[in-house]
Amino acid sequence: MAGDSPSALPVQLVEQPRLQKVKEMFISKFGSAPKFYARAPGRVNLIGEHIDYCGYAVLPMAIEQDILIAVEPVQTQVVQLANTNSSYLDFTTSVNNIQINKTKPQWHNYFLCGLKGIQEHFGLNNPTGMNCLLDGTIPPSSGLSSSSALVCCAGLVTLRANGKTLSKVELAEICTKSERYIGTEGGGMDQSISFLAEEGTAKLIEFSPLRATDVRLPSGATFVIANSCVEMNKAATSHYNIRVMECRLATKLLSKSKGLEWEKMLRLHDVQSKLRVSLEEMLTIVEEVLHPEPYSTEEICKCLGISLEELRSQILSQNMQDVSTFKLYQRAKHVYSEAARVLEFKKICSEAPANALQLLGELMKQSHISCREMYECSCPELDRLVDICLQFGAIGSRLTGAGWGGCTVSMVPTDKLNTFLKNVQKAYYQMDGQRLAVENNSLFATKPGRGALVFVEA
């Protein structure tokens, strides 16, 4: 398995201006040179939003933007963290007493998630201390997975500093679990693509067991990311975790209505696999069993035949105790239809019919409508940005990442790319003074990048 661990590349620092710059900053900060560097990329999800935690396959690709950490293992059992961006404060802690503050998702807490995940996996009693300098190029809270990339990079750093090896799949699974220390109930897409990505190909990522299949994207189109400049932090808001709970409650009600052991069922995928039916048939079952009006906690208890006390103690997580209504029909409908769109997207990519781009574009548009109307995870700025992108020649466009802010991803004919970028720049960014300030890295074309790596000076 170790052969499948992230590779360590010897590099000439003179040919790597960014590494050279980070090294110089590291020396001026810590008074000594880093021993190695680790990087983990962000990602853009092309299709398959909010379904990984329901057990369904997703279709992301890694992007060039990443988190880079320069590291020097030290004899003292202390971790010192610094950031090349001075607005992120330094942080120091003992490696033997990792405290992760869920109430304030500050940058260093994401590093601590990765650190703690690796320490616990190996049961490290005397973990190595480290001096670390972080440099990030993924816009924060943009839905391009900057926090998961930081957790993954921290996991990789801790692994190497302690002289351990793991396969990429094991690393992805540990980092998925350890990000939950900060209170985000994610499904594993972000961590998986960060480790398993390969240059030039998107990946279909399936769960339980975790596996990744290459998806060759059609030629003739380029994927463009546009940041709405509305920040969204999953760990700081409850929108995301409420959706996770709504899907879990929908799972319970659907299972109960079909005579399954609903107590054991956690994800919408479990219902489909137990009933052995297609996604289309699941959509029909949702229509038959669930109603579009929101469910009160009382009605949920009545459907399941349990008391409010049992619902609160056995099903609702700690931070959901005060939520009084849940939309189950809309969430289940989104998940089963989006899961079907992902499989269709992959099929079109592998069969490559003459009208592949049109078909893929249509799926992206449907995905956005479902995110907006059924999952309610869009926002006015994202909707406006999607409209602008379609208006200026995108074949398909949708929000990407958790939503409620962050980015859109659009598929644009490569021969129209330059005019597209100019027009969107003008229509969305230059019309608004506030957006103008951040527009420099807000709109960019991207190619499938490579997964996490370690660099050592040659």
C-alpha cells in the first residue's frame, strides 16, 4: 500500500520561485531552513453537489490553486504555525494536547484537525514537534475546498514528519474523519480528490469503499471558475449541517414506509441499495411517501413512532436540537436526481457523442436549478453569476461547493474563452466597486491538476 502514498519529488528551488520565496520567509521567521514542503490542491466539483454525505458518487477535479506548507521537524514537542498572509495570526501549541475550537473556525484549527487525525490513527505517544509556514492560493470560503486542502496538507505534513506512510486512500479517509473535529459533517469528496487527483483528468469518486475512476473531459471546452465574492464558511453556519440532518431524516421516513430497519439507516443511498431499485424509482418513491410541506419535529416523531425525547437523543445532533421544521421531500428529490445526473455526466464523457458538450451543459444547468430550488443552497449573487455566464456563451453553468456563496463553474467553448472572460469580468465584477477589489483571482480557466505531493530540495 505504501507505494500508493503521495510521492516525494526532489526539486531545484531556483526553478521554483514560490518555494524559494516561502523558504526565505521561513528562514526569517524561524531562523533555520525547512526540511520539506507539502502541497494539497483545492478542487472544483463539476457535478454532484451535496450528495457525497448521502453515499453517492461525485465528479470533481483538482485545481492548480493549493495549500503549501514548509516544514521543519523539531526536537521540542511544540508545533509553531505561521502564515505568509499576515492577516492570519501565528499559533503555537503542544503536540500532546491538541484542542480544536469548534466555535471559531480559525485557520490553525483546520491544521490541528489533520495533525490530530494522523496522531490518533497511529496512536503516537511522542509526536514530533514542527515549525510550519503555510502559503495558500485558494480563495478562502469560496467553495473550492480551501479548508479541506489545509486539513489534507496538515495530515500529509504530520505523516512525513513522524516518518510514517499511508496510501492516498487511507490518508483521504483519515482526513475526512478528522475534519469533523471542527464540526463539519462532510462526505469525503474534498479530501479524496485532494489526494487522488491526477493531472489531465477529472475523477468519479465513489464511497464505501472509497475509489476513484478517471473521467476524460471532452475536448473543445474549458472549465471556468468565477467567485461570487460572497464568503461562506461551512463550519461557521448551520445551513450545511441542517441539510445533512434533513437527508438523514428523509432516509428514516423513507425506510420506515418501506418496512426497512429504519433505525440503522443513515444515508439516502442505503435506502436505494436495500430496496434494490434505480434512482428513477427512488424519485417515484419520494413522490409517494414524502410531502412538499415542511415536516415539524412532532410529525417526524409520529411517522417514526418515537417520542420527541428519542428523536432528540438518538437522531438529532447536538447542534440541531432547536430546529423545529425540516424539508425532507425537496432534499431527497435533489439528492436522487443529482446522483443520476453524475452517472449520466460520466457516461456522456466516456461515450463522447457528437453533441456531448450540449448534453453535459444541460446537466449542469439542471443541477443548478435543483440546488437553487430543491436544496436551497444558492444565493442571489450565485444565481446572477450563473445567468451572466450563460448569457455570455457558457454551455453550462452551476454553483459549485456547498453554495450560499462561493463560486460557480461554467463549461465554455475553448474558442470563445477570451471573449467570455472579458464579458463576465465587465458584467459581474466591474459593475460593483467591492468586487473590483478582489477580482484579480476571482475569474479563471482551470485544467484538472494533480493531487497532494511532498517536495524535497534536490
